[in-house]
Amino acid sequence: MGDKFEKWNINEQLPNDLSFYKIEGVYSQLVILLKNLIDNTQILEIKFEYFVSYKVILDLALMKMVNENPTFRGFARTNSSSYLSSIIEGSYEIINKNELEHFLIYNIDNAIEVISDKAGTFRWFDKEEVRNCQGL
């Protein structure tokens, strides 16, 4: 089966140079932090209220393509991928394919893949949150 991704349209204006900062799964919630490489006072939070699975990919060929082509960076989604199919098959089809989507986040350091029932929400940290996060 071929993976059929489409652009994941979001309501935030994002710079091309987002880098991986932190990922944290707490119970069924997943929080991904990306930092603006040009302006390190900007941290973007992507929060999935519920996730079934996630993985971070450090494939050198993929990273070469991401770093050489800024338009390749960004966000994609699909309801038809081999990763999603493997999660459904692994659940002995307890999980319904129609309930989940496969989200892909490309940044200059890696690709983050998330299986969730709905898209994550995006927000920029305010100055105080950035200050508190710098100590991590």
C-alpha cells in the first residue's frame, strides 16, 4: 500500500526553520515542542489530546531532503498509510481505521509521526513559558 499524504493545513504562520526541542507523552496526551532556529525565543507547542502511537524518525536520506528543500518541511496527514495499517493490525482490528489519522511533522532535525483520532492544536509559548522552558 502506498502512503497518500496531503498537506496538513494549520492556522499558524510558521517559519521554515523549526527544530526539534522536546517530546513528552503523558497518559494519552502527546506534547511536541519545536523551536525557531533563527529566533530561539519562539517555541511552538503541538498538543495531541489523545494518541495511539508516535515515532521519531532520524533517517539520513529524509533529513538530507528536508534540509536541502525548505518547502519540504511542514505538516502532512493521511488516513491511508502503512504505519496506520500496522497499528490497526497490531490491535487485532479493535481500533477502527475510520477513527484514526496519521500526522507527520517534518522539521530540520527529524520527522515525527503521530497516530491520533484528531489533529493536534498549535500555539506559541508566551515569553514566561519560554523562560521557564529554557532551563530544561
